[in-house]
Amino acid sequence: MDEVLAALRGIFSDLRVERLSVTWPADDDNVWFISREGGAEMQLDSRENGQLPFLLESDISMVEVDDAGLAVETLTAWLRG
């Protein structure tokens, strides 16, 4: 997860990343919301501790990837619109 977020921040200076805030320790907090200024919001889900595979979701698509590079490539395309 760190690799994906670092790569996206290197591509998009206006990237916003927010991790889901949960109420209970048993709740799944492996969910991040990613967006750019004025752009659509994407959702990135991972296994525990940010491990693969990642589930990438946008308003128009949902895809599961098992490679960080592919996650960056897919999210970059979506964030560019």
C-alpha cells in the first residue's frame, strides 16, 4: 500500500488520500479514499496491513489486482479521467 500511495503522490501533486476511520477495533480499516482536486473519488481496499490483492473501485469500474504496479497504473488512468 505504501508503494502505491507514494507512486501516486509522485504523479499527482494534488492527490488527497484519506483512510477510513472506524469505530471498533474489529472493523475493517484497510480502506482508503483517493481523489484529486475537483475530481472523482476512488476507493482502494487491501488485506490486513496493506497487503495484496487490492480492490480498486470507481464510479464506473471495479477491479482486483495482485500487483502494486498495476494498481498504480489503473488508478493513474482513472484519476486522469
